[in-house]
Amino acid sequence: MFMIMLKNIIYNLYKFLIYFFLFWIYLIKPLSADVIKDIKISGNDRITNETIILFSGLSVNQNIETNQLNIVLKKLYETNFFQNISINLDSNVVYINVEENPLIQSIVFDGIKSKSLLENIQNIISQKEKSSYVESKIKEDQNLIINSLRVSGYYFAEISSKIKKNNNNTVDIIYEIKLGEKALIKNIKFIGNKVFKDNKLRKVIVSEEAKFWKFLSTKKNIDIQRLKLDESLLSNFYKNNGYFNAKINSSFAQIIEDKYFEIVFNIDAGQKYYFNELKLNIPIDYNKKDFVKLESLLNGLKNKSYSLNRIEDILDEVDDIVLKKNYEFVNATYDEDIVDNNKINLSINLDDTKKFYIEKINITGNTVTSERVIRNRLLADEGDPYNEILANKSFNNIRALRIFKNVETKVETSEENKTKIINIKVEEQPTGEIYAGAGAGTSGSSLSFGISENNYLGEGVKLGSEFNITQKSITGNIFLNDPNYKNTDRGFRRGIERSEFDNLDSFGYKTEKTGFVFGTSYEQYNDIFFSPRFSNYYEKISTNAKASAAKKRQDGNYLDLVFNYDLSLNKLNQNFNPSEGYKLTLTQELPVYTEDSTLVNKFNYSKYYETNGGAILSFKFFAASANSLSNDDARITKRIFIPGRKLRGFESGKIGPKDGGDFIGGNYGTAINFATTLPDLFTEVQNLDLSLFYDAADIWGVDYDNNIDENSTIRSSTGVALDWFTPVGPLSLSYSIPLTEKSTDITETIRFNIGTTF
């Protein structure tokens, strides 16, 4: 037994000594590694020795082992400079032999004639002219090209490639592209939608059906990537209209015939929800007086339909408090809790966050757009305290520029340094737009055309021109709009305008007007917008032979310099088809230098309310005045006329005082409108909305001839209005019954208009 134990001990000792010896061999091996005495490069032509050595990571007098050469080999291949590389170590000398990739002499896209399409493809591919050719990237670039073509509507495009080798170690890459016909959206369907008309939902999304009048639109082209955006827009629309649990279960595109696709959205709206209990939770050391308005906004939401926009209004007010009251490190969150089936309790929570400062803001991807344009949308800069509320709002401000296809943001945190690094990556997109429009109706036909560049010179400036032609007028302008004038949050617009109006048959005059305008626009306070501007123009008024002496006195030329401004408060739940909220606007025209010194005031107010049954009630009020501040008469072109859209049942502007057979408007005018939609009628007809209305208006005041009958009386009408999205464009139709009128008024029982923009 003892001998067996002894043998085992000796055997284990022997194994230990072997392992110990191998271990020390491993430890001392680096000490005996070769020291690089020299690095020899061969085979290179364009790539310098210094560049190759730099990318290899090697240097003279460096210790090196043979197995490390594989790492060097990998590094050099990763440069994409070489197609073959060999590395040897001999007598402490590293020998690197390379065979360079050919240089790309040219890249040809055979089959692409569109300049804009060509430029887009050239920008997205990884290989460029005068760079090294890498065979493995050809397939990668082909996929990028195909995806880009599909976004542009060429869903059935095919591509192949040829490589032409030249004698001077250069190649020509030739992409042979068959575009085929553009894939178009023929139908857009909404499965499960029982709440809104399909037409209303089509106006929410970006994609649109291909109609013959939309030949200039790119939104009719199938774009699978766009469907995700459409889903988001639909989801937000439902949630802004009370449907808290609304889900877009799926969306897909399917070929239905030839080049046509059908897009289908599967929607589960769920039931409608209303705000119930609303709470504001703030730290005990915060001054409650600073949050009085915030509490008031919360109290105003009780029993209102649920809306994400309303919650955003609350968070915007938090932003204002953060900025004005110096609450620098605040985190705002909100909790939603469903109670009593269709009620939601909302809690706004304000908490202190860790104190971090912004160390760096990195902006990438803007090859055309100036970095200044992006930084102007940020609410904080390097060195400022980091606030998540302001950061998210800044990111949304960049997206709101609408000049980027995509905006990616990433915030890196250093707990040790208490700093944040903000990384913003943008993806630019074509920003030019062309549109045209046409319309017809009881008021006559019209044509319109516009062209604009929304990122002029990469400065986020909009440069454009618009023209409109009707049977009795021609208007046009050229404008330049800078949304961040001189690195501020104020927009600045300047432009040249020209207009001609022929009103001889019913109003006894015609005008020609040419001038320029410049002004600014900005948010003065939460949802309060101020838009001041100066206008300088030349106006020519001509009257006919039948005009009265008083009217002929206004015949002639006028040079005007006026100051205008709009002051508006917008509390609508959405600007497009609002269902709740209100908006009021005050407009004034103040004479600086005019020949008649006419002061013009206009006030508009609109209010919307949605009933539990889905009907939308609306009330609108309009008031205006035009008075001369001197002894001169108020110019006829500045007098008040009631447009037909404010008083249905009467032709536009054809009520009130008359001079002979001509309507001359008044010094004062007012109008009101009550309307309600009828959601339960014509439910089987898609894209049709029906409403009942009551309109009333009056116009009075004649300052230039006391012998003219002012015809002051309240005109009123009632009727039914229909809005229908037809295959040839949106149709508006109203049938009105005048209730009160004067014998001199011109009534209009049926009023319709059909038109579209393409």
C-alpha cells in the first residue's frame, strides 16, 4: 500500500513539474519575442508606405510574435485598399507585400435619366468614384439602389452590374437598371374603422391614392417604409380624439393589378375615454404659486375627451415654468389610470433629477443643411444644465423643420463627470416641391400653381412662388421665408406681390396692386402667436362710366405704407378638422403713410365641441371695421364685404349698401355661424359628411355719401352642407334658405365647389 502511495506522489509531482515548466515557458516567451528592426513594403503604387505602416499598427523597435501577424493582416484588409496581402517576419524584419484594389474611375447608372433620382442614388451608395474598388460591396450597393428606387415608386425595378477593367489598374462600374413602371397606390382601405369616415383618415396619413390630377405628387407612389409613419399618424389621430386604447394592428401593401397596390390598415379603435380626476404632484420644496396655471389647465380637462395633444399642452406649460422659474433639473412624467370603464385619471409628476450638464452636442448627417439651422432649434447648448423635457422638445423642433427624412438622437451619460453628450444624426431628403390646383363652382373656376425650395442654400430657408387665376382675378407672389432669422426663434418673411381684380360688373371698380411685404412671426407665449409685418405697395383703382361721382373720386393711383399684425390664440385640439377647443385672431392694418389713412380691424373667433353621440358643434364669430383717420373717405378696396362662406344663401359680398347698381361694402360688418354635424346619417356612404347650419350677418356704414341707403339689417339663412371626397376631388355643396333679406340683396340658394391640389 505504501509503495502505491509513493508512486502516486511521484507521478503527481512529475506532472506538476511539467506544467510548471510549460507555464514559465509561456510567461517568459514574450521576453524573447522578436524586436522589429525594419518594415519593408512592396507591391504598392497609390498607397504610400507611411499609410500602410500606420494602418498596420507596427513600428520599429516594437516587440512582435509570429501569431500577431494575423492581427496585422486583418487590420490591413479592413482598410479596403488591398485585394491581396502577405506578411512575413524574417530576421527581425517585417515584409509586407500588397496588391492594391483597383481605383474606381467612373460609376455609370445606365437607365436613369432623372437628375434628382441620379443624385439620390449617387449619395447613398458606399463606393464612390476615385476610391478603391471592393468587389464585395457591389451587391450591397445594388440593394441600396433598389431600396431607393422603391421609395421613389419604382417597386418593380431590376438591376445588374458589370465591371470594366482598364489597363492602369482602374475599373469602371456600370449598373444596368430597368426602372419599369412606377408602382402606384390605387386603394387605401381601413379595416375595423367604425369611428371616422375613411376620407378623414386618408387626410391624416401621408400616403394617398393615385388620381389622374395628382400626376405631380410622389405620395401616390408605393413606399413600404412610409407605412410605419402612416401607422403612427393614425394612432396619434385616434388618441387625440379620445380613443386611448386605439391600436393599428397591422398595415400591409398588396399587388391588386399590374402596377397598382392596395394599402390596408387594420384598426382597433376601442371605446372612447374621458379625463376624470387630474392631479399635479410636485416636490414639497417647490413654490406652489409657480404652478397655479398648470393646475388650472388640469382642472379644465375634467370630463373632456382624452387627447394626447392636451397632455402635450400641459407638458408645454411645464417647459415654460422650467425656463422662467429656473427649475433646471426637473423630470416631468405622467401616469394614466383607467377607472369606471371609460374614465382616465391623469397625474402629472414633477421630480428632481440628477444634476447633469451638457458636455457636447454632436450633429452628423447634414451634408447640405447648415449646422446652424439645427442648433437654432435646440433649447439648450453646451455647458447648460441638461433637462430631459427641453431635450425632447428640442428633438421635436428639429423634426418639425420637415427638411429631414429621419432624425436619430442618442444621449450618452457620464456618471463620473456628471455630463451628457447629445448625438443627433439627421438624414436629409429632397426639399423641392411643385404643386398645382384646379377648382370650379358657383363662384367660378380657378387655377393655381406653386413651386418652392424648403431648404434654400442649406439654411432652412423657404424660397417659393405662388400663382392663382380665377375668372375675375390674377394673384401671384415670390417669397423668401427664414424660420430662424438671425439665429433667433423668430421667422422672417419677405416677398413681392402682384394682383389684379376685375369687379366692374357688380362692384363698379377694378384694381391693380403691386408691392412688397416683410415681417416676422413667433410664439409670444404658450399658443399665442404674433405676426407683425410692413407692406409697401402701389394700387391703381379704375371705375366704369356708370360710376357715381363719389365713387369716381376714388379713381386713381395710391402709394401705401402700412403696418399689419395678427395676434392669435390657438387652443384647438388639432388644426385639421378640429373637434374641440377654440381659436381667436385679431388683425389690424395701421396706416403709416397712405392717402386716405384707413384703419382696418378684423376679429375672428371659432369654438368646437364634440357631443357624446359624436356630433361636432361649432360656433364662429366675425367682426370688422374700416374707418379713415382723416377727413377722406375709406377707400373702397379697404371697406368691409361679407364673403359667401360666412353667409351662405347670399352671393359673396352682395349685401349691404349700394351706390347705384354697385355694392360698395360698409365701414362695419359682422357675422355669426352655428353648425352641427350629423354623424348617424349616410353612414353607408364613405367619405361624406353632412351638417346643418345657421348663418347671420350684417354690414353697414357709408362715410363718403350720406345719400346712400345703408341697408342695415340682419341677413340670415339656414340650410344643409355636404362635404364629399369624390374621385375627382373634394366636393362642397350647400343648400340654403334665406330667412331675412333686403330687396337689393342677391341670394344664392345652391353653392358648390369642387377642386383639388395635385
